[in-house]
Amino acid sequence: MSHEQQTQKLVYMANQIAIFFASRPEQEAIGEIANHLRKFWEPRMREKIIDFAAHGGAGLMPRAEEAVKMLSQSTTSQSTTS
């Protein structure tokens, strides 16, 4: 699987998580999506989706994109406090 195919698979998966939480209020859903990514995605997957979102994030649903940004901020703050 090419790098682009891997990235598109991660986008698909993040969007599926966003769809699962679609019935929740926006901020709650974004938090739940970010929490799911933090708990269940391996670090390399999280790094790839964070990098992808930082470079435009084309194809990510708005809530998924916001959750990745939230995840990125928590990852950055953890690495600066360590």
C-alpha cells in the first residue's frame, strides 16, 4: 500500500469515527473523536493523521479535522512538559 493510500485509509477511518459520534453535540463529539484516536490508534497512525491535517487535511470531515487538531495540541503540550 502506497503512502497516499495509507493516508486515505486513515482519513476514511477518522471520518467513520466522526460519523459514529454525529448525533452528539459538536464539542462533545470532537472530544470523543480525539479521545478515540488517542486510545485506539497507534502512535504512528496518530502522527500521520496529525501531519496530514497540518498540511490541509483534504477529505477530513470538519469534526474529524477539529478532533485531530485537538489531538495535536494535546500531543504537543505533553511533549513540551516531558
